Amino acid sequence: MKLPVGILGATGAVGQRFIQLLENHPWFEVTEVAASDRSAGKTYAEACTWRLPGAPPEAVARLTVQTTDGPFRSRLLFSGLDSSVAGEVESALAAKDHAVVSNSRNHRMDADVPLLIPEVNSEHLEAVAVQQRRTGGGYIITNPNCSVVGLALALAPLHKAFGLASVHVVTLQALSGAGYPGVSSMDVADNVVPYIGGGEEEKIESEPRKILGGFANGAFVPAPFGISASVHRVAVSDGHTMAAFVRLVQPVSAADAMEALASFRGEPQERSLPTAPARPIHVLKGNDRPQPRLDRDRENGMAVSVGRVRADRDGGLKLEALVHNTIRGAAGAAILNGELLRARGLLA
Amino acid sequence: MKLPVGILGATGAVGQRFIQLLENHPWFEVTEVAASDRSAGKTYAEACTWRLPGAPPEAVARLTVQTTDGPFRSRLLFSGLDSSVAGEVESALAAKDHAVVSNSRNHRMDADVPLLIPEVNSEHLEAVAVQQRRTGGGYIITNPNCSVVGLALALAPLHKAFGLASVHVVTLQALSGAGYPGVSSMDVADNVVPYIGGGEEEKIESEPRKILGGFANGAFVPAPFGISASVHRVAVSDGHTMAAFVRLVQPVSAADAMEALASFRGEPQERSLPTAPARPIHVLKGNDRPQPRLDRDRENGMAVSVGRVRADRDGGLKLEALVHNTIRGAAGAAILNGELLRARGLLA
Amino acid sequence: MKLPVGILGATGAVGQRFIQLLENHPWFEVTEVAASDRSAGKTYAEACTWRLPGAPPEAVARLTVQTTDGPFRSRLLFSGLDSSVAGEVESALAAKDHAVVSNSRNHRMDADVPLLIPEVNSEHLEAVAVQQRRTGGGYIITNPNCSVVGLALALAPLHKAFGLASVHVVTLQALSGAGYPGVSSMDVADNVVPYIGGGEEEKIESEPRKILGGFANGAFVPAPFGISASVHRVAVSDGHTMAAFVRLVQPVSAADAMEALASFRGEPQERSLPTAPARPIHVLKGNDRPQPRLDRDRENGMAVSVGRVRADRDGGLKLEALVHNTIRGAAGAAILNGELLRARGLLA
Amino acid sequence: MKLPVGILGATGAVGQRFIQLLENHPWFEVTEVAASDRSAGKTYAEACTWRLPGAPPEAVARLTVQTTDGPFRSRLLFSGLDSSVAGEVESALAAKDHAVVSNSRNHRMDADVPLLIPEVNSEHLEAVAVQQRRTGGGYIITNPNCSVVGLALALAPLHKAFGLASVHVVTLQALSGAGYPGVSSMDVADNVVPYIGGGEEEKIESEPRKILGGFANGAFVPAPFGISASVHRVAVSDGHTMAAFVRLVQPVSAADAMEALASFRGEPQERSLPTAPARPIHVLKGNDRPQPRLDRDRENGMAVSVGRVRADRDGGLKLEALVHNTIRGAAGAAILNGELLRARGLLA
């Protein structure tokens, strides 16, 4: 018996990924789709210009799009809403007893909302109880910014084993990260844009500290290291590449760092969640890897690839990380969060 | 009366740029072209598959290609030779009284060979006299790696004014940097490659320290700061983008840094050398600049663009620099070096 | 003494090209710039996000943008207006005695408006007198669709010498043809789009027949051959490539066709108009030419390149044509039209 | 019990696709891999730089590469050999009783070698018996050029139902069609190349006529229509797009043509061969389809997509066809051919 779920922002870029990834999901079944007033009342097939390969699943194509006001029969709602509306809509639905699993940025840094990467900080789910005291039963959980998922996953084993002192990171981000129509083709043809709006650098500099920090006495305690980010848009369809310089409290060899990365596992692997990658981090040996076109789809896009782990000056490390930004970095991240909620009994 | 010059490696990617940039040059005239044995004896038009827009200049197209053994009538020889042969060929020609102005990497770090950016370290030309004592009259001068020209120019005013403590830099390098055929299209289609062979990172980590260092008591003294580099190939035709994190001995505001960069001038500007840009560094204000397609051709490709100068944590700076890799970063750099030699009377 | 001119739609993609190409023009000086109400009242520098390399000319940057209602002091107005507004605005200005030289599609097929390629059909300017009888003195002249300029120029010498029977043409069109933001990067990343809206195929199938036809007894008489077009958007910044299959009334060898193309000249060449290419058609010999990146800028983007002229079955020809779509195919085309008007005394 | 098969040219681009597509194949198991002398003696993992996403299958990675001289235990050999060696090697192996299923061009037009698209001309397998009389038991069958598979599949239903009179086709071909390293990135960056070597246009103009022709009295009889082709390389990783103008003996509406295309089935569908697409031709309704990135992977890359079917002048049709060039257009085509051989009992 599958659990019915609703998709908020179902016709958008992230919404389409939710629907694609949930086709044939063993636990969840998309039975409700919501979007803006402009789409409401149409079938999903009519309302949506499907921009992923192929065509939308038949069962969803026939659903009638409703507005995000609800009511929804599904307790679990996945949100791919635009940040211009996500804040209020998600709060309202949490107040109506829904479990809102959101990819939007609005509530990520809220004082009682988990910013969750299940392999890294599943203990942050304790904040749900705090939140429920406020709402009466509903709650919001969020996944990080698309780059941050890749960065924080790659940093987590190093932080646990050796302690992070500081991180400098430069991103080369894919076009799909901007949604549709997103970036003008004139801006990336034969070009690189050294800027991404919407506070991208600020998110990369703050979210990992919440994720890698603790939850104690009812409050999040950010991890004590600093991050500097410099972001770029490049002409790649999917897959964010990140070049990081990592300084550690305890100097470490490249070999030990690779061992810590490769052996990293978390609660999704222990529980064998349906969307969990067998190995959350693939450590690649080739000196020219990871590459977006060749590595973004590892484990159905749910594994982060790390390569070129090498010694930096002064005992630091240099490394490259790659994340499929619309799967592990967005819709897939949220689905894994939803799976963890169910496995923990938080959807009962 | 123009000075006759010869081009070594004339049919290659850098050689073609030399010939293109020297068309209608006010001081120099290409009268000799040399390449591998395979090309020797043919006209330049026959020997060369011209890969720049348009067609080679008529006067050069008619020249007969000779081998790099010489003899050459021109004292001044510009070298775009492949590093597999440049080392010996250039040494042999310096021993025959030629002034070899080379873009190749082989002699850059030699103990008595200037690694020259005329705006930055023209005092390193003192090493020529040391070299001449060894050779009897001929000598070699070199320009830096294509990325390094951009990086060292952007760092020079900051180092002079505030003192560099350390630099982390990530490059997004253009395809033309690899010559022809260079990078396979299959490797960059919808992709980024986080690696460049030939010791690219090592060059970026070492050459700027020679350039920004001194020459005292007949020896080069490297500048005392460390550089960490992480390099990438991206699908851009021309123009290397660099994201740098700069730590300074003396903390500085972004405004003061921009002022130091924008007001920077050197000997080429004082002497009004023909190829010198009016302003070696263009400080761009737009928050999404510099961009390769829009900014690489500033001042005929001889100006370096710097943008997004902003405060980093702990009193450091973040900035983006862009250099046209085959003009300011290669052939144009060497031509400017040649102009400085003439202006200094070193070609007499 | 330069003639003052105004630019309609000055902040748009075509408007920016007008301003770029008219910098330092020997006959014309941009003294008025007009755009939408949103921009009016600001300086051009404030109103315009300049998307061409470098920065807008200083003299224009200081101009205050006015609305397209006028009044304008310049008799000659170049129009790069969007087709959603060009129809009415241009008619109104022609009614106020202006000579409107438009790149917009709205009036191209009007019964008394020349659709002009000065090398091909300058005799169509006779229609101006017809038009002036209607307006009282003002008039509109237009240049063709960006692809059509290249196609019609390549076909004109063949039609004159041998007579066209039919043409099949497939286009591979550049991104800049769609303006800004134009095509979403998600639509062309690792992709080709076999469609262009706005009636692109219909324009290619109809405009050349007007251009290559006659003007007799006060009316245009379309040329009697048929054209079939199939259009594509490809990931190229500038330069439309066209593959044509041409059937001729009188069979012709590839050599004779190439001779007719290469020797083609028209009134702009006879009159040495400032923007006229010395040779309107460059016939390229390399079996892999023309190519957008290598050939679009020939003669400052005003020459059309034709290559791979070869025999087709049944006495026909196959050939490739390339046009710089925003120069010869848009702003440069209009400027050349304006120059012809002045040389003919039609701006007095 | 799976049939053991060998792969000739196993380390090349097509060889890698064979190995990828045969992983978990229900009928065939790769047990032998052959390549050049340079690779022989190494394990496949050592000999091969895997350029497809992920890594080669474990079972194949462990195999030792042998030379193409044999001996081979497998009767069935799939050949992805380079055309410089395929001619002789394949003939020699057919003479040794092997069934060689080749993707190489060398034997495609031989008088007794089927050029096979199983949905279209499976009756051409009668030529195998003719061939076996010559060889004593072994034989060669071939699949067409990568573009031709898509074109001939799209034309077959139209030819059967309405009779083809003539075809003009322009291709926009993907980079992977040139193998590795194939096309230099400098040749396609911001560019289109209107030429492909190796007789690409000639193949497209001749192979479909053999495929759509008959086999009678022991000889192939080409179909009586003419084809004109004009080929281009574009910056797309996988997927050849073709724009065709089709003239038919019997004029036809677009609707009837689409019906003929969409309902087309052949022997692979009747026999439910493992690699056969359920529908060989997907007729797409969107006016901007097919597109390589969105449609090349339909039915695991084995379906050809056809769109924009519309009336041309004079009763003809215009249409766009898309084929995944390294799957349906190469390795997948050969595997389907091999499956048909087994189903027909030709591997006994």
C-alpha cells in the first residue's frame, strides 16, 4: 500500500524532477499536484510543458492541477515552489498538519526547521518535535541548496574525522540550477558568468555550518569553521562542480582523507532507504575526474563524486566534488528526506 | 625602417597569433618563418592550416618556411615552439647571438632568464647581462604561462601596495590554451574537465613568485607568499577566468584594492609601447563581470579585466580576473616583451 | 558635417548593434535615442544593459532616452523596434516626414515599401516615390530577415545569370537572432531546436521572391521560383549557416556558379558606400567552409560567405552560405540602406 | 544458457557501446574482446580508457584483450573496428566460419552482404546463403551509417505506402559520431562545420537506396529514387538531427504520412527481440521536436523520432528525424541484427 503524496510547484523544473523520480517509487505515489492559479483546473498534461527527456508518467498526466491552498488529502507534500511564494504557502500547510518536505530556500535557516542531509545530520530531526509544539502537528523539513548538498556531503567525513578549520570553494554550476527559462543562452554561449543571484554565495557560506553543526537544548549550533565561496555559471546542462581548498584542525594525508570519504555511510544506507545510494560518496581515482557528463548520474544521480584529493600547502587538502544538482541537489534530496521521515515513523 | 623578425613554430597556434598580431606592426616585420622539417621548403600558405578568422597576411603567406636550425638574418626571433623542442632550439639560437623572445615554458625558471611582464618586473631585464656573459651576446627572455600573466598582473598592484600573504586560485581555462587539435570535443561537450596536463597547476603556483620577486646580486629572489591552484578546462574558445582568494599582509578594503588595480601603470605605458594597453588592468563594476565573451578583447586583448573585488573573511579579498590567453597570455605578451627590448636598446 | 540620426529601439539587441556600428561613422552621427516608456528620461547608460563586448560609446551613453512618439530632429531614423510595436510607430513617423530605415518585419511585404538589399535590388527604391504620394514625404524602407539577407545575396548572382527554378534551404541559426534574453540556455545546451517562431520559415520562403523580383508599373512582381525552408536554432553566438539545394532554369557547373558569385558587385560597391564590403560574396575554397566562428566577421561582418558549391543531381547545385545575422543580417543591412538613401539624394 | 560473443575493436568508441549495451543482455554474453596489438595481452580495464558514464562492467573489465587475428571461440563476433582495418579482418573471420556483425563501412555495399535494418529489409538476409556459398559457412552482415539508420527508418514507411521520388536531406550530426578524440573542440566551439570526411554524404546518398531496394535473383536492386545530402557537425554530444524534404510518387497529406510512420512495425517487433523498440518510430507532435537532448534516449536509444511532418510545395513533405547515433545508429543496430540472426536460426 503506497503512501499518497502531493507535489507543490508541480509544473516547475523541480516539480517535474519530483514526478520523474517518484514514478514507480516503492513507498510513495503522486496523487495530488498543485501549482499556480494559472495552471489550476487543467490536467497536468495540459498545464505543464515537460522539459525532461521523454514524457510525464501517464498516471500523473491525467491528474487535475489544484492550487497550493489545498485542501490536500496527502499528509506528505513535496515542495518545489518558487521562493517568491514558498515561505507563506509552506507555513500555512504546516499549520494544517501537513509534513512539508521542501526544496525551497525560505525556511532552511529557521530556528526549528531541520536542514537535512540524511547521511550527515539525521539527528537534527529532533527539531521536528520543537516545531510541532509550535504548529500543533504539522512541520517543515528542508534540504540544502544544490551546491551545498554536494559540498556538505564531501566535507562531512572530513569534519567528523579531522575537524574543519576553513574552506575556500569555487563552484562551476550547471544551467538547470537556474530553472526554466533561467539563464539566457546569450549569457553562456562561449562564456562563463562569475555570478549567481539570489544570495548563492551566502547560502554556500552559511548552510553547511548549520548542517555540520549540532542540535542541543532545542537549538541549532553552527559548526565553528568559516567558508568562502565564489560562484560561476558554466555551459553544462546538469551537474555542479566544486573546487575546494580545505584546511583541517588536524593535518591529514590525501590517502587518509580518501579513506574517510570512501567509507562514509549514514542512516539512509543503514536503513536501505529506496532512494539512498549504496555509497554516498564515490572517490574517483582518475586525475581528471569527476566530470559532470561522466559522473553526475552515478547511483541514479544520488551519489556525490569526489576526486583529485591531494595535499595543499600547510597541511591542507585540495579536492573536487560533483553533485547532480537537480537530483541529489534538489528533488532527490527531498525524496530521501521523505523516506527518512517515513522510516522514522514521522508520517504516522 | 622596420626591424625584421623571425617566427619559430610559425605554423602552430601561437605562431599564427604572432603573425596575426604583427601584421601592420609599426616596428617589426615578419621576414622569416620557421617550423618543423615537415613544413620546411613549402610556402607558409601551403604549410599552414590557418585556424584564426580570415586568412594569413599576404606578405607572410608567400614566405618559404625554413627549419628552426637557421641561419636567420633577424636578430630578434619570437618563439612559439612546442615545449618538446623549444628547450634546445632556443638555447642553440641564443648561442648564435639571437635575442629569443619565447612563449615556451622551457627556460622560464632558468636562473638567468627573465620571466617578464613588462608592467610588473621590467627590472628583471638586468639578468640579460648575466646571460650574455654566458652566451657571448645572445639571450632568451620569456613570458609566463597564459593563466599566470593574468594572475600576476592582477596581483602585482596588491603585492606592491599591501603585500601578499597567500593566494588560492581556481582557473576556468579556454580551449585555445591547449593548441590545436588540443582538447577533444567529446571531453568538453556538456562538461568541465578539472585537470590540465603539462604541470599547469605547478606553473601557476611557482611562476608568479619569480615574477613578483626581485633580482639582486645576479640572482632572482622569489616573493615570499604561497599560491595554491586548482585548474579546469571549460567550453570557452578564448579567455581564461580565474577566481582568487587573496590574503594580504596588510588588510585592505575592496575600494582601496580597486583603486590600486585601476591606477596601475608600468614601463610599457610610460614608453607608449605600440602593443601596450593604455590601462593594463580594467576594473569592472558590474557584479557579473568579467566574462570571457564580453571582456577578453579589451584593448585588443592586451588588458586584464578584474571584477567582483570584495571582502573575504579575515580581512582578505575575493576577486575574478580574466586574460585573453592567446593574446595577453601568449603571443601578445611576447611581442610586448620584444618591444621593451627594442625600447631599452637591447636589440642593437 | 555629419547627418544626425535617431535610433528607435535603442536599448534592444539590434539597437545596440546600430549604436556600435555607427560609432565613428563618416556620414551619420547618433544624436537621438528612443525606447519604451520604461527607459524614457534616463540616460542611455542608465537605461541600457549593454550586451556587446566592451561598453557603449561615450557620446551615446550621455544621451537622454526619449519615447518613440518623438518629436525627432533627425530626418533619418533607424528602427530596431520589436515587431509588437514597430508597425504603428514606423507608420506614424513616416507620416511625419521621417525616412524610417527599419530592420523590423512589419512593413517588409507592404505593397509600396522596398525590401532592400542594395547590391541586389536598388531599383526597388522607385517605390519610395509611390509611398511618398501616400504619406506626403516620409517613407519606410526595410531590410530582410537575417537569414534572408544571406540567402538572397547568395542566390542573386545565380538568378541573374542562370535563372532560379527552385530552392530548398535548411538553416542553422545563431542565438543572437532571437534577441535578449531570447533562447533559454536549457533549450540549446547539448541540443538543437528544429523550430523558430514568429513565422521564420514563412519569411524565408516569401521575402527572397520579393527581393529578387521586379518593380513595374508601381508594383512589386515576385520572382517566379519556389522556396522551401526548414529552420533550426543551434548553439552558436553569431552567424547563420544555410545549406541550400538550388535548381536552376539553365543547368550550370559549380565552376561557373562560383565565378558568378565571386564577381558579383552592386551599387554599394560602385558608389563605395562606407559600410559596403569590397566583395559582397566571399567564395571560399576549403571543403569545410564557411564556418560561423571563422568567417562571420569577413569585411566587418558585411560580406556573405559561400562555400562547398558543388553539383547536385539533375543539374542542380548544393552550397553553403553564411551571414553575420546581427550585422549584415540586421543593423549593418539597415545602415547600408541608409547610406544608399543619402547617396541617391533621398534624404535631402 | 547465453551465447558467447566476441567484440572486435573493443576498446574504441563503438566497442565500448557494444560492451555497455550487452551488459545483462538476455541472450548474449561478452566473453572475448579483441583490439589492436598495442592493447593485446592487457586486461580490458588496463587497455581501455572508458569514455562512457560510469565504469565498464566488472566481468568484461577482467577479460584479457586479444588481437583480431583470433582464434575466437564465439561464432558471433560484433565488429566496431576502424575502417582502416575492418575490411580485411572481417573477411578473414568470415572465411573462418564466423558470423561477423559489423558496424564498419567496408563491406556495406558488397554484392552479397546485407545492409540490414531489421524492421525494414530483413528479407535481405537471403543474401547470407549466397555469401556462405562463397565462404563455406561464415558471413558478414552490416548495419548502415549512423545517419542512414535514422533516415532510412523514417523513409521506409513512406516509401512502402506512397513511393519515394526524391529526397533532399541536411544533417546536423553529433560529436560522438567521429569517435574519440574525433573532432577538435576548437572546431566546434561557438561553431558549425559544414563537412564530414570519410565520404559521409556519399554514404547517405547511396546506402538508403540499397536498404529500401530489393533482393532478387541473388542480387540487390537499389530503390529508384535519388537522394541529395548536405552534412554538418554541430556541438551536440549524441544524436543526429536530419531535416528532410521528401517528394513522393503519390502525393500525401501530413496526417496520412504521420499515420504511416507511427504505425510502422517490423520483424523485430513481431519477434519481440530483446533490443527492439516497441515502436521503431515515435511521431512527435510538439512543433519544436525532435530535439537531441530530449528525444535521443527514447526506448533506450533504439527508437527514431520524427517530427514537424508538414506539407511542402508541390505535394511533398518536410520532416525532421532524430537518431541516437551510437545506439540505434551503431552498436545497438548491430546488436539488433545479431538478435535477428539468432531468432532466424542463422547462428546454429
